[in-house]
Amino acid sequence: MSEYSSKLESKDMNFLFEGILSLKTKEECYKFFEDICTINEIKAFEQRFQVAKMLADKKTYMDIAGATGASTATISRINRALNYGSDGYKLILERLSSKE
């Protein structure tokens, strides 16, 4: 078990994450997330992750806003998470960049 502790942690949240970790393919991810989220919720995840990638790639707020449609408030919140958050974005971005 990890030493990391989240303020979100609970038995039910662990059950959700175990379910997500059981997904094996992109197709399975599409099926699950289309069932559990609204289209707008999924699109918000997509936008936030794209913003995080562009911030990590040192793009400007104006470039990011233009490419993603994200507000500067959203970009700023994601930038704060990248710099002072739990390193969740960094973890995934690093893993994806090592696959390229």
C-alpha cells in the first residue's frame, strides 16, 4: 500500500479506483466513462489534461486558451496543480512521454 494519503480516500472511492484500474483497453475506458460521466464531464477531463500537457510543454496561457477553449482561470488552476499539487498530472504525463 502506498504512503500517500488523500483527503478523498474512502472505502467507496477505493472501490471506484479499483474498478478504473481493472480497465485494460481504450475501448473499455470509453465504455466505462461514457456510462459513469456525462459528455460534458468527460470533455472537461479531456480539456484539463490537454491544458496540463500544454503547460508542461511551456505553452503560453494565450496559446492554451486558443487551442483548448479553456478559460485563464482554468489554466491557472491546472498550473497551480502542476506546481503545487499531488503530482498526478506529472505522473501520467511522464509515463506517456516515456512511451513516445
